[in-house]
Amino acid sequence: MSGSCDATIRLWDAQTGALMQVMVGPRGWVQSVTFSPDGMLIASGSYDREVRILDAATGLQVGVYTGHSGHALHVAFSADGRHVASGGSGGHVHVWSTEAPHRSVKDIRDCGWVTSLIWISSTRLVIASSNSVTVCEVDSDNPVEKHYLGEIVAFAVTADGKLAASSTREGLTVWDA
């Protein structure tokens, strides 16, 4: 799957590389796309400041989340598929309920320019931004932990959730997650 500057989402056959479907809906450059854990939904974030939820089989839009003050550059489904997190250039991260697709259930402020969003459990979200890595518990108003590491350009967590890595202009840091 890929997002494009022509405001489309393209679904590709992973084995043959053939284009299977072109989905429309976003009104701006699609910066981030991801499948839900069950593969039934697709979330996209784009320059139009909206997060769209599409049915993966039909390509039809089933929800749209608005409320970003800047571009929606990153989207991520929680492990249980009940939430979608979105963030970008506006300094906020929104957590949306997939069960109530038009309402932000949490607005995390003062995040800086979001460079990555990774769920490490169904309720715990890691936000990598222009100046920090923050671990948030969705059900709490306070961050679990926050690390100021400099300008973060990339962030990743291993599939088993045991290691995390961040890349800054100064180098790479790996630690126990």
C-alpha cells in the first residue's frame, strides 16, 4: 500500500507488484497509510489535515477525523484496532476511537513536530517528535515517561516491544523499551 502526492492510496499485490486498486478520498498529499491489525481497515493521514478510514476491500470511506491544526503526517492503529493515533506538523496528537469515528477521545498537546507514532500495547502510545520521545497511557492525562533526545528524525520499536531505537542528527540510540 502506498500514499501519493496525487491524493490517492494505491493497493499493490505484495507477490507480483501489480496495482490492485486506486482509492480516492483525501484532498491532499497522502503522507501516511496503515492497515488495521485485522486488515479490514486502512487509515490515511494527509496534507488536508484529515485522517480518513477506508474499507480495505472496497476502498470506500467509512470515517473521517478532523481537528488537526497542521498536516496529518503519521497514523497508527492500536494493537487491538480500537484506536487510531494521528499526528503531524501541528504539535498535537489525536487518539480516535474506531467505534465512534468522528470523535477524538484524547488530544495530546505540546508534542512538537511528530515524526513517528507507535503503539506498544492497546493503550500505550509512543510519540516521537522533533525534540522528544513520550510514552502515553491513553486512559491517563499524564505521560508515563518523556525523554528529550534532540531532533528525532526516525523512531522504531521491535515487534516484540523489547527494544526501541531513535535516530537524531547526532547518531542512533538503542535502549530497552
